[in-house]
Amino acid sequence: MITIKTIFFRQTIRLRLLSSLCLLISLPSLLYAQTKTGGPAAIMPDPELLCGKPAPWPRIPFLADQATHVQANKMDMPSRDITIFTGRVIINQANTQIETDRARYFRKKNEVDAQGHVRLTNPGLQLKGTDARYNLSKQNGVINHARYLTVDGKRGHADSIKLLGPARMALDTATYTSCKKKDPDWLLTASRLHLDTKSRQGYATNSVVRFKGVPFFYFPYMRFPIGETRLTGLLFPYIGSSQRNGTQVILPFYWNIAPNRDATITPWYMSRRGILLKNEFRYLNPGNSGQLTLDYLNNDKLYGNSRSRIKWQHRSTAVLGWATQIDFNQVSDSDYFHDFGTTLNNASPTQLQQKAALSYNAINWSFQAQTQIYQKLSGTTAYERLPQMTFRTRLPTRENEWHPGINAEIVNFSRDDTSVQGTRMNMTPYISLPLRNEAMFLTPKLSWQYTTYDLRNPTQGETPKASRSLPIFSLNSGIFFERNLSIGSHNLLQTLEPQLFYVYAPYRQQNNLPVFDTGKVIFNINDPFRENRFTGADRVEDANRLTAMLTTRFSDEASGTEKLMARIGQLYYFADRRVTLPGGSVDTSRRSPIIAELMSRPFDNLYIVSDTQWNPQTKAFTRGNLRIEYKPTRNLDLRINYRYQQNSLETNEDLLRWRITPNWYISVRKLYDVRYHRQQESEYSLRYDSCCWAFKFSTRQRFIRVGEPEEKGVYFELELKGLSSFGTRFSP
């Protein structure tokens, strides 16, 4: 039955019509591909700046019921089976709206036929066509000569869109682009597209990618996910050449094994070497996660042998207090990263860690057992821990109350040579009393460190059964002063924070003890308050010293922003330091170098961080770091990083990112070795951004090691926004 109510010559009819047209989906992505973003993240293109503000999305009347509301200028019923609506026909159901010039409803077939300027709108999609026919019972139909627009700007057209059910549809002779112009700069065409919103995937046949009207990629068959869903299939290839590897073709294959597991299998063809098969497997379970990398190159023609790499990282979350950790790394040879690394950081590691750990965390204590070995690539191999067990208490610290605790460790050190090896047990019980109020704090602490060894292959002077015990006393104190002051129109809060840290530990002769994992720590700004100037437990300093540190801060009272922080500190020794590492000598100096740090933000667009170390005896700077970041506008970013270590390191890194116009920007990065007067790394890039595509040209070079030529490369990258990126690289 159809009920009709006439109001001002317009008819409102309620019927259950077109209930499933809202299945039409937006098309956020027609390809699943590896996307390479061009340009630094600090200065990314502003969509409104490049493309203008997006047109407002049509508002759809909200309907609380599931009935269909129809408005029309005229209604006719030529027969009991057919109802005809003409004029400006508007059909609303739930969050979907359809506009057309003429619509017919067939009662027996439960079907709607819309003719002339058909327009469908839902929260994610606008669809326009010449005519549409839809069966309400079977929830299928067809819309001819259709154009679509998604809420995120993707658009295209199709000769017809066939609705195949409540969650599937097919597009014949379809196009897809993210460009707003009528003549798009890039366009994907396909003879047929199938979309399944239930399985969240689709496929295309005979698809061609065109740029500026020129076709440059053809795919006879292509599957892709809809939205963020992952899908098994080939990713976009990489084609290019390099000075080191020759002609290169990289063709990644993605395998969506399960919702919580996937793999990427990447054959990497190199004309000068062969085929490197790279495999990456990832898993994410409720209690654990990890990643496994397996790479293999059979008979490297340039190297003369097979090459391989294994990397496994596994983490488990605490279940009933238990947790596990695995970090396993291994390569076939010491030149692997040198040949296949992409940056200086991953091209020159000296050792690879292989570690497995099991830990238990209770409320007031924790326990961990681990094994840790290393693969030596260069230098000296570190001692292996087979195994190491640690125990620590972590009782809550309460002000003005005694705080006890203990740290304990037992570890077996091993190495594949004739050097000294053995077991070390170290226990350090302690008790402290943190006294504090709003203006000051005072924390005395007393600990006792006991260490015993059971050695194998001891060297001359070392005792097979050796031990050491001694007390350590420390006193940490500080006072907080503050005042209000005004500089110009700025109201500031200044604090003055003097801090004194005293440590005393008696001398114990330790030359009969081995050195497994102990090194000397240089007095530095990052960790100025230490009870022991040695890391590890093989040496304990004979300490009688005082650390003095003075800090001042200037904060804006209105915003709370810290405008400036400066601190300076020095160590004062009251006795010689007789405990040394093998080959060391007694230290008789009475003062350490002076350390200082400055962090300043005088303006919102300027940030300065600096720390330095100055030796008053030699009257020379021994260490220093300086970082300056200046961003006068949102389109210009300047950075300077300077690092200095006396007689070992001096580098200068400069970075410029500048968006010259809304469409063009340049980027320059240079890392220069001042000590050896050579360029370590450099990159110059020029990028063009439009609303729907971007192009980047860059040149890069890096110095790897002495005796080899610099690695140079030229890169071209084309990014079709909303689709993918295509890149080419060659080296002169």
C-alpha cells in the first residue's frame, strides 16, 4: 500500500526504496603500493595552499527512521504496478540522497528506474550518471555513464557501475585520479574494476597509468585493498642502476598471511652480483610481537661467495610478570653492510648482538636472565655473557623515610680465545634517606659493594679466586631559589639551583681482578652525578670528591615556557685516584675539566642547544656540541650541528629546507669532516609539488672508508598522490 500526502502541490511518499544504494563506497586507494614520500617531513605541502580549500561536502538530511522519503513536483500512477515521479525528484533514505529528473517504481519487481541527471550522495561518495536501474529485493542494478567523487578528493568515471549485491560492485571502462582538473595530470584507466566492501578488496584488469597523457605502466591484472586493508600481491617495482651493483631491479611481493601476520618477499636483481632474495616476516600476537629478516644471495659474482643475513627481534609483554626478549643478528661476512647498507650508520657496524632474555617483574623487585654474544665484524670481540642473571629491588621511594634496596648480578664471561674468562658475582645492598621540602633536598646514601670471581686462564698477577668489598658513601644536596623579574614587556621567573654531590669510597687494591666489561666514564653534562667513574663491576673508584653544579632557568610566567637554561659544573678531588684500568696511571689532578650546557629559546622560531667541556690546565676545549635551529617562517628551516672531540672528531652538519613557492622547494644536507677536510655525506634535492603529483630530483654522495671511491648517485622520483611513487636511480 502507498500512502500519499499532498502539501503545496508537492507529494511526500514513504516507501521502502533504494535501501542498499548507500553501499557505494569511496575509493581512497585503487592500488596497494609502497609509497615513498618526497621531501622532508618538516616542510610538507599544504593541501589548501596547493589546491585551494576543498568544496564543502553536500549536507544530507538526517533521518532517524529507515523509511525512504521522496519529494517530487508531480506523481502519476498509470497502472497499479507503476508509479512515476517527475520534476525535481529527491529521494532520501538514512544517510543517502538521490536526485533525478524522473523516477519510475515497479511494484511487482520492486525496482526503481531513474532517468536524467541522476545524482547520488552519501557521507563518503558523490555519484552522477545519466540513468540508473535498481532492484530493491535483490539489491543490485546498474548506473550508466557515471562520474564519482570521494570525500578525500579521488575522482573518475565509468561507462557503467554495476551493483552486484549489498557489498559488491563492478565498474566498466573506469578511470581513477586525485587531480581536480578536468584534464588530470595523471590517470589510471582500467577496462574493469571489481570492488568488494565485505572482503575489503578488489581487482582491476587491463589497467594503465598515464602521466601527462603518456602511458608508462601497464598491469594486465592487479589486486588491491579497499581502504586500509592489506592484500597479497606485487608492490611497485624499483628500476635503476648504481656504481656498486650495476643495473638493478627490485620487485617486492607482499603476502597477507593473516590479520596479525604478514611477509614481504623481495627479489633484488643486481647485474654485477646476482639476485639477493630479501624476506621480512612480521607477527603481532596478544602477548608478543616480532620481526624476522632473512636475506640470501647465492654466489655473489663480485664478492666471490654467497652472502646472507639473519635478523630476529622478538618482544613479549608481561604475562603474570614474565616477559621475553630476543635480538639476534648475523651476517655471512664483515663486508655485508658495506656492500648493501644505504647510510653511514648501517654501513659500518663493528659488532652484531645476539641476545635472549627472560625477565620477571614483581611489584617491589625484578629478575632477569639473559645470554648475550656478539659477531665481530671489525675490532676486538666483546666478552660473551653465558649467562647473566640480575636481581634488583624497586621499593617505592617516600620522602623523609628510609629507603633500602639491593642490586645483585652473577655473570659468566666467555670468549673464543685464550684470554682470561670466568664467573663474576656482584652484590650491592644500600640504604638512603631522601630528605626534602619545597626549598631544598638532602639525600645521604650508604652502600656496600661485594664482588667475587672464579677465573679460568688467569693472566700473570690475577688471582683465580679473587674478591673485593668496600663501602661507598654519597651525599646529594641542593637548594632552590627563585625570583620574579621583568625584561621589557616579559614577566619571567628565574630560578637558581646550586647542587653538591659528595662521594667517598676507600682504596682497595684491584690489579689482581680482570676487566670483562668495565670502562672509564668521562665527566660529562649528561651524567654528572655518579658514584663510580667506571662502568661495570670490575673496578670501583677510590673516591673522595665533590661535584658542584649551578643551574639557572628563566621561564615565561604567562605560558610557562622555559626561555633559557644554563648550568655549569666541575669535580673537585681531595685525594689521588689510584684505581686504574690495565695500563693506566694514577690520576693526581685536583680538578676536572669544566662542563657547561646552554639551552635557549629567545624567540619562538629560534632554538639553541650547546654543551662544552673546557680543561683549565691546558686552557683548551676538549669536547663540544652545538645545535642551532632557526625557522623564521613555516616554509624555511635552517639547522646547524657541530660536534667536536679533541684529537678524534670534528664534524659540521648543515641542513636547509626551503619552500620557495607553494609548488617548489629545495633541500640541502651536508656532513663535513673538518678534521680530515672531506665531505662525509651530502644531498641536494629539488622538488615540485602540485595538487595531485610531485617530482623530486636529488643528488647524493657519501664517503664510506679510506681507499675506496666515494659513492655517488642521482635520483628521480615521481609521486602520483593517491596512487604511488615511481623512482629511478643511476650513478655516474
